Amino acid sequence: MPDTLHLQSYDLATQDIATADLDALNALSISVGWPHRQVDWQFLRSVGKGLVALDEIGRVFSSGMWFGYGEDCATIGMVITSPRVQTYGGGRFMMDRMLDECGDRRLILNSTRAGYALYISLGFEFQAVVHQMQGTVRAAAALAALGTEGVEEITLAELPALLALDRAAFGADRSKLVSRLAPLSRIVGLRRDGVLVGYAMRRAFGRGQVVGPIVAQSEEDAIALAAPLLADLEGRFARVDTRQPEGRFRSFLLASGLPVFDTVRTLTRGAPLPTVEPGRPGIYGLAAQPLS
């Protein structure tokens, strides 16, 4: 694949994203209205790989990242092109590079409206809509937490059981990612007959706190897991990204002060998403859009 790109009047060269300036990456995401802080970029770089394209004076014009899960699956994200050169091929250039690096892995990405046609042209297929639900948490979350049975704090000592549960829900081995998220997060789990059947994490991200991943066996379980993580955030900003259609879980989030702010579309190449159905572990809340 080529290492240089000509966009409009700019001659750009690629560079490993791990060596890119954090201020420049932060400025790039701000330019398209994304909430990522420098610390969020730093975390993504620690668990993924990618490239940036910059001009001769070091300004970052585009980025792309991929996150490998085992040997057969990856997600693609943080595909950003500066507004000054959008529509000139920067997104396709980055996607070509990401696809080349990912090889034969089955792929998952969450597409903005602007990128949808490009991804479809590259062989991706629509799977689901992601509802980005966010806002200032209201007392409804605390009320929903009352009487929750079987939900308890999870320590790092129980990480192996949590990783097995996540693998069953996601359909690939996210052990590296989840193990890196765990020390940064408050974690709750749901047990039945002494067996862990669901978990949820909450951590700092963007404007406030994000609740995810959420792995559960039903919408009721997802509510039970999310409620205590939202309950002590009353008056603060929180976010949950979910592919659940309208139903009890989204109604709970709405009542908790988290309306739908935006939507993106999940696309895959190579295999469909695992289905989310009652009675088996499923993904009810994303870890983050780039990470799914």
C-alpha cells in the first residue's frame, strides 16, 4: 500500500498512530465534533493499532485504527478526515490501509452517516443501529436500583469468569481489551445460583462517564446491571451506546435522563453480529463505538 497521499493541495505522509502527537489527535477529533480527550486517545492507542496522515509541518489530516480480538476478528474505528479535505479520498485511503493490516479477520465497524456509502462499497453489510444515549442522570436511575437482587461489585480476582462471559456474548476473545478496561472501571456483576450471568463497567470518557460494556441475558438483567452504575451519577453526565431497539432497556435509560443523542450503524464484513436474545449472554451496551 502507498505511504503517501495527495489531498487537494496537501501532500500527506503516513505515520504510526502510536508516535503521533496527542494534541494533534485531539484537535482532529474535535474538528469533527467527537468528545475524545487526550487520555481517551492514549487508551485507544494502547489497545489498538493504526495510522495517521500528516503534512510536511506535522498537521494531522486523517486517522484510522483497528483493534484485534484473537486471530479472527477486529473492529475498525477512529477513521477521521479533517473537514478541510473531506470528500477528497482520505477516508478510503485510511480504510484501504486498515483492511490491508486486518487481513482475513472478520470485521465490525460503527459508521457515521458520512462514511456509510464508503463502507458499503468496501463490502461491509448493515447489521444494526447503535443508539448513543446520553445526558444528565436523573433520580430514576437510583429508584430502579432499589431491590435489585444478585447484583454485586466485581473485583479483578473474578476477571477470568468475566472474560469467559464476554467471549460468549461478543463472539470473539476481547480479553486484552476487557483486562485493560477493568482497572479503570467500576464493575458490577449479576449472579444466579452462584454463577456470573452478566456484568457491566463504568469509566471516565469524553464529557463524563460511559457505562459499557454491558453483557446480559435479557433487558431486565441489563437494567439491573446499569442501574447501580448510574445511581451514584445523579446530576452528572453519562452515556450508554446500545443496539437494543425500543423496549424496556431504552425506556429505562430515557427515564434516567439519557435520551438518544445520535445514531450510527453497525456494519460487518465476513460474518454477521452474534444475535442478542433472551436467555444467553448478549451485548446490551458497547464498550465504545471504535471498540464495539
